[in-house]
Amino acid sequence: LPYALNQSGSLVFYFLLANSDLSMAVPICNAMALLFSFVTSWLLGEPIQKPFQTALGASLVLAGVTVCVSSQEGEGGHEQQQEL
């Protein structure tokens, strides 16, 4: 089962690479891989050695992805305004 989940994640990664902006797809996929690993470990009951630092790191990764996505959306809106 873990192998099948890993391979399905790879398929989603390649799908995103083919159908979206490369500068957005790669950082988002890499960040989400870290977050999914953290959440999966937690759900499986694995001990987290430094829970505060792990949660802080996951929060910073989410904040970075949010900044990337919002800056990309802002650029798209700016281009549309220039065309009008």
C-alpha cells in the first residue's frame, strides 16, 4: 500500500508538471511532500522527536507555498489589467 500511494503521488506530480506553470508546480509538490510525510507519520502514531519545531517547520512551509501562490496570482491579474 505505501508503494502504491508513493506512485500515485508521482503520477500527480508529473500531471502537474505537464499542465501547470513549472515555477509553481515544483515548489508546491516538494512542500506538500514534506507536509504529507509529517501528517502520515503522525497518523501512524510514530513518535515525533521535536513536535514544536516540526509544527513550526510545517507552518513555515505552508506560509512559503501561500506566498508563492498569491504572488503568482497577483502577476496574472496585473497582466490582465495591462491588456485592457
